[in-house]
Amino acid sequence: MPKSTKYVAKVADARGHIAYTDEENAVWADLYAAQEDNVQRYMAREYLDGLARLELPKTKVPSCADISDRLLDLTGWQVQPVPALIGFKTFFGMLADRVFPAASFIRSREDFDYIEEPDIFHEIFGHTPLLSDPRFAAFSHAIGKAGQQATDADYAWLIRLYWFSIEFGLRRQDGQIKALGSGLASSPTELVYAVTSDIPDRDAFDILTILRTPYRIDMHQMGYFVLDDPEDLFEAAERDLLADVRHARRLGLLPNKFPEKVTAAE
């Protein structure tokens, strides 16, 4: 994750609602419009089913309090506004409590197509559809519980499993590659790239390989992992993930496919 941001967090009122400006609501509306057709074409059915369940507003930034009311009924999760950047320890702890941390600002027009740090469009449009599915919600909870038991040195390894599944995962659906991850759902450019481009590698989902694979936050990925069946991901929640992390650390990182430095520390 980035170490600094130019964005300022929005503060919720006593009811948990945030007052967004007309321009901020317009950015949400334009982002939603830009992604609506693409997600229907390129996203996996599990994401699309969740998006239909939540019925997110198309013309204004949703309230985290309202989304929480829906998720509580569906999976027992809540969404809580947070500053743009939080540490791994806080992130994992919130997941363990079934609370999803949502950066409260929305991107500027300048960052419309791609933004390094998560914003409210990424958090709500990208993440909450899968959190409305009990199976994906349980996987995120398992990642949080593992993170609570992890050491500081483990964090950057464990987060790769979340990154290459919930954030930027792909799946094979009816013989076609579809996007599953929230980072793809919320990116007007990387969604199409991840599914259709011949540039990135698309490797089979393998936990140990994923834990050893570097990633970048400031550009499109050079490789993705493809689930043949989402059950493979749900079964990962039953594993001793910290034992997997220890094994991965002994083996070391795989060669970096990017032209410059990686963002996740060794």
C-alpha cells in the first residue's frame, strides 16, 4: 500500500453518514456509468450477483451506514469509514471483527481511470458485492483472523493472498476468464486489461506461489491468478495460512516481473 496520499479523509456524522459535494457525487455517477457495461461483460457471476443484491445508488456516493445495514442482514459484516491509509495490523484486525475499512474520500478527475490508494468507489463498488456472499465474506474473515496471529514480518506475505484473490483475482467461468477482484471491478482500465490483454500472465491459483509473488500498486499487474473453481479459495480459509507464510518465506520471493521495485516488502 502507498505510504502517503494527497487525499483527505471525510468525516462521518453521528449517524455514520458523510456529506459529499455535488462534484464528488458526480464523480461517483461517472465512475459507475463507466463501469456498468464493463462489469456486466467481464466480471464473474459471484460479483454480479452481489452487485444486484446491494442495489447500490448510481448517481451519488452511498452511505457506509446504509451499506452496513444491508450487509449485516446478509453476512453479518459492516463497513466503517477510515482514513485513506491504515496499517496492516489495523486492516487485519478489522477484517477479523467482520468490519470492512472503507477509505472515505473519492478520487479526483485526474485519477479517474486509475488510483493507487483505495477510495470510496473502490471500497463500495469493488468490495461490498463479494462481502454480501457468505462464502467470500468468510474468506475475508479468515484472512483477518490469520493476520491477528501474524508477526509484523508476516504481513507483507499474507496480504499477497488477499491481493491476488479478493483484490485482483480472476476465475474461469463457463470456459471463459472472468474478473473476480474488487480492484478490477473498480478500475475502468485494468478490468478490461486483466481479462483481454495478452500482456499479463494468467497462472493457476496456488497459495504458495501467490504468497511468493511480488505485486505493484502503481500500475497494472504483470500477472494474475485464475481460480478454476471459487471453492478452491474457500478451502484456503480452512488452511493454516501462517504455516503457508512461513513456508513461503523460507523459499523466498519469486523473480520480479516488473521493471522497477515491488511495493510489498520482503
